[in-house]
Amino acid sequence: MIDDFFGAIRIGLVKQAALGFFDSGVGGLTVVRAVQDLLPHEDVIYLGDTARLPYGSKSPETIRQFADEDVNFLLSKGVKAIVVACNTATAHALPSLQQKYEIPIMGVILPGVEAALADPTAERIGIIATRGTIGSHVYQHALATRRTGLMIHGIAAPLLVPLIEENWISEEVTQQVLLKYLQPLIDKGIDTLMLACTHYPLLVPVLKEVLPSDVRLVDSATTCAEHLKIMLEKIDLLSDQEEDGKLSIYLTDLSEQFEELARRFLKRSTGKIHRAVVG
């Protein structure tokens, strides 16, 4: 009876622990925002490795090292599960992280792939992402192994992240750049476009203007939040607290630019942003 009692307390404490998220910068806050909308009672700890971004230009070995250090930082904060809120880190580091650590760890790629394939009529799938993500072929491989006969077209779109971070989303130049990247996909008759970078959900209003109306958009933030909820339900780790969850943001390099970006990506108050030391 005593063991059962203290076991129940331990389970309760784990349920109330925070969810951990990390990305090379602040783009992963679009995932956090989606999670807060879907799971408003969860506490969240976010780590942005802004001192070492971008991960996309680093070697796979370096990305795995950085991701491992990010996970260890979040574990030191007592999180109950971790989301790799970065496409590049998911592509290169997720399998090794899941093998090394017992804590539940999920990435942003598989949820997006499953969402794209949820429509049985999807046949021509376009992917826009950073060079590192497109070059890894992880999305292409995941799609092709789950459904044969797909036509998959990946485009690296390196100019989109700086345009988003400069808050030029509504500028004509951004629409022109998007159209330049997307025209080859439009010409190939895509029916689905995967936004394979956590910055890109902010472009959805512009994408709807540029793309044909029948092209379905799949963004990694919303799909990741939905998969996280399912995972937490399966392992009985959903928070049962009634009050709204708290958000703690840690960045490895603090600057006014990163703090302003964090507010824009989150679309709500960030509270105090803390300095993190990793590695």
C-alpha cells in the first residue's frame, strides 16, 4: 500500500513536469505556439541554440553533438519528454538521441510525413526546406517508403528564413522569392506542399496567395503538436493541472534581435528570456 501510494505521487510529479523543446534558433517556437494552443495546461521549457546557429550548415557529426548537448540541458531542467523542434536536427540526430535516452523524444519530420499522406489522393508532393534538410533526403525517403508511386520534389529555399526573420513576410519581395522557388513545383502539378522548416508556418498567408487554391499545405508545427498529444496520451503523461502552463525560454545567445523574434514567432508574451550555457 505504501509503495502504491508513493508510486502514485511519483507518476503525478512526472505528469506535472515540463515538456522540453529545442531548436538551433527561435523557429521552433512555432511548434511551441501550436502545442500551447492544443495543450494549454502543459508547462514548456524551450532552448534555442542561438549562439551556434544555423545547424543546417554544420556537418552531421557536429549536429548530433549539439543536439546531444541540447538534450542534456533540457534533462537538467527535469522535463518529461522532448521535442526536437528543428528539421535539421531531427534529420541527423533523432535516431541516435532516441537510442541513447530513455525519455520520450520525438521530432518534426514523421508527423509532417504522416499528415501529408493522410490524404489518400496525394500523389505529387512538394517540399520546401533549408539546404541541409533537402540534402539529407529524409523527407523524400520517409514519404517514398510509406507510399509507392509518389512524385516527390524537394526545393531548397535558403532565402526564406532571413526574409522571415527580417519581418518582410508582407513585402512584395517575399512573394516574388516564394514564387521563384515554387514555380517549378507548381509546373509539376503538386497537390501537396510540405513546409519542412519551423519558420515557414509564418508564411502561410503569403503561400495561399501564391499557390493554386487546390494545393494542400502541411506545416510541421501543427502536425507535431497533434502527434505530441497522441504520444502523451498513450504513455499517460498529459498534465492534469487546471491552470495554464508556464513557458520558460532559454537562449544560448541573448540579443534584442532574438528576443523580438521570439515574441513574433510565439505571438504572445515570452516572459523573461534566460541565458543558457550548453556543451
